[in-house]
Amino acid sequence: MNLKFLRSLALSTAVILILSACGSDVDSNKVATTKLTVFAAKSLTRAFTQIDEEIIQKKYPQLSVTFSFDGSNTLVKQIFEGAPADVLATADQQNMANAATQGLVEDVQPFASNILALIVPTGNPANITGLNSSLNGTKLVICAARVPCGNATLRLAEKLGITLNPVSEEKNVGDVRSKVEKGEADAGLVYITDARSCGDKVEIIEVPGIDQVINIYPIAVVKGTDQPSAAKTFIEVVLSPAGQQILAEYGFKGYSS
């Protein structure tokens, strides 16, 4: 065996060892992905999605968040029936209280508040001026009473001493917004956060006293979650100044007791 061959063999062996060592380092630095499922009220869609994109994904890259947005009562029902979830955020305290009574959640904390808004398609073709006689003969859509925005609508009507005659009651606030955006309805009562997210597709009609009804939004860890630490991290982000700033950008107000 000549000297040239031995040198070549030694060099090849060294290269293999170096590459193996590098491979080991890469593997050891890999961070395991923690999957987190968040059930949240439909009105939180844009804000929570942005919180995930701008804070969670950058500061906690090991967390992979999957959202399920729907009416709060639907989400509570799904969790009760066994749907896998780690965090629950509802658009009112009543649905969260129902979840707590059924032993579904723990560590409940309020994190935001919201009020209603009356919206019409751009141009206001039905010439609606408020929650008054201008609604007579028009297509008004509201949320069903069983969901938070619908319950808030009923409370508002009671406070203002008016009777509403909607042509339909939708299962969540997103469906109300969509019908007005598409011109399928002349007016709709939604959250101010949804109204602002519509851009130039709708107009907001001022209604005196509409801010008398306020919905408090609570968030909680779902009992039995396999990811309690990650769930608490997500909630901490929502409650953080950065999380609250994003919520404020969409029209949510802070919560004060």
C-alpha cells in the first residue's frame, strides 16, 4: 500500500467524520413542533390570525397554531362533544360560564371588549338612518339570539325600547357581515370590529346609545389539554401589550372591571 493511497484514505475518513459531526449538530438543534388548537369566536378571526403571524410565529417558532373560528355557543358545544381544543376564546362571558359549569375550561381571563354597529352596503341604497322607522320594509339581518352578537342585539333593542323585525337570524356575526357586503341585506347588526374590517364594502350608520351594550371577551385553557404550557403561552401573548395592540387595531377595547 503506497503512501499516496494512505493519505487519500485518511483524507476521505476525515471528511466523513466532519460531515457526520455536522449532521449530528443539525439534528440536535432541531426544535420539536408543538401543535396547538385554538377555538375562538368568529369575530376574532382577523385579530387572532395576525397575532399568530406577527408574534407567535416569530417569537415562538416551535408553536404551530391551528384555529377554529365559529359562533361561541357552537365552539362550546363542540368541546363538550369531544372536539380536541387547547384554548377557548368566546365573544361573551355567558358562553364561557357555560363551558366552566360543564367543567370544560380553567384559568378564565377577560382580554377584550366589543360593541355593536349598524352597517349597510356602500351607498346605503335603502336610505337607512338608524334603528328607527327607516328600517320598515327593509331587509335587516342580525345574529341568532343563541350567539353572543345576537344576545347583545336583543339587549340593545331592550335598552333602546325598540322592536327589530329581521328577515333572518344568522349563526354567527361573519354571516351577517357577508350578507350586507354582498348586498343581500339592506342592513345588519354586527360588532364594530367586523364593521371596520369590511373596508369600503359597507358603511357604518351612527346609532345613539349603541355603546350601552358591551360584550366582554374571555379566554381560557381547555381542561385536559395535552399542551397546557403552550396554551398558557398563547394566552399570555393575547394579554401582552403587543397582543392588545393588535386587538385594538381591529377595534377591540381593553377590559376593565
